[in-house]
Amino acid sequence: QLKLDGYRVRGRRAVKRYWILVQLAYVYSMFESNSDFSDGLDLLRKRKGHSLVEFIYRAAKQNIPIDTVKKQLHVA
């Protein structure tokens, strides 16, 4: 569910870092939702979607060209 299945590592240090990230994402999602992992992950994904919509809306209000907005989205 964390979309980390395509992550490939070989070194011991990289594997440890990977698992730390997985555990952090798991705990954070549960903490934010005060519920289980799936609910927390759904909540965080919705927040990300809302943030994206708000970013695009603010850019449109400021008459920022769409190409500039697209470049900023690719950087983030």
C-alpha cells in the first residue's frame, strides 16, 4: 500500500534505511488518523490531493502560466 514495492536495494545500509522509512510511514499514518494503517494512508492521500488542488488554484488566481506550474510540480 505504500507503493514501495518497486524499490530495489542491495546493500545492508540501504535495506536498513528502507525499513526505517517503511516503519515511519506506517506509524505516521496511524498517528494522523488515530485509527488503523489503511485509514491513515487514505487520509494522507486525500490531504495530498487537496494540497495539489489548492496549489493549482492559487497559481491560477495569480495568473501563473500553466507551463510554470507543471515545472514546479515535477520538481516537488
